[in-house]
Amino acid sequence: MVLLDNDGFLLALTKMFQSSRSSGSVLITMKKYDGRTTRKAPSSADNLCLMRATNSKKKISTVLSNKEVTKFQMSYATLLRGNMDALKKHDKTKEKKTLKRKDI
């Protein structure tokens, strides 16, 4: 897993979305991070967030401090809006047919 800075993470995430546009998926996780894997332990007042993204070939991650969250979140939201256009429409006709069969 590659630990990147915030801007590098967003660039790599954009490349992941572009590479998985035709087929594949990108999984993104976010969790609270206490810094136990680094040599320098963070102060208790500094809340950190670990953000990971992975597709079938590559894993990337970044650590956000509470000071950087708003800037990162705005850039991340823009990135998601720009790359969510390749989603497939949900076919509702199949659901209606299965509901009718269950009612009978």
C-alpha cells in the first residue's frame, strides 16, 4: 500500500477511476487513525483520518488531519461528481416482474 499526500491521493484516485471506467470497481474506505504504525505518535488533540482506495491492481492511502478535512472533502466531492457518470442505470422492470410473481 502506498501512502501519499492529499493531492497525490486525489490524482491517483482520478487515475483509478479512469482505468476502471469500462469495467471494474474502486473501493474507498475511511476510518479513524491513531498513528500506531508510524514511529512518531500524534498528540491526542490531533484527530486523524485514514482514507484508502483500491481497485484490483493498486492500493493507495492518505492520512488527513482535522485541519485539512474541509479542503480535502471539497476536492474529493468534486472528483466523485465528475467520475460518477459511468454508473449503470438500475432496471426497474425486473423488480416489478418479481414482485408480481411473489403476489400470485
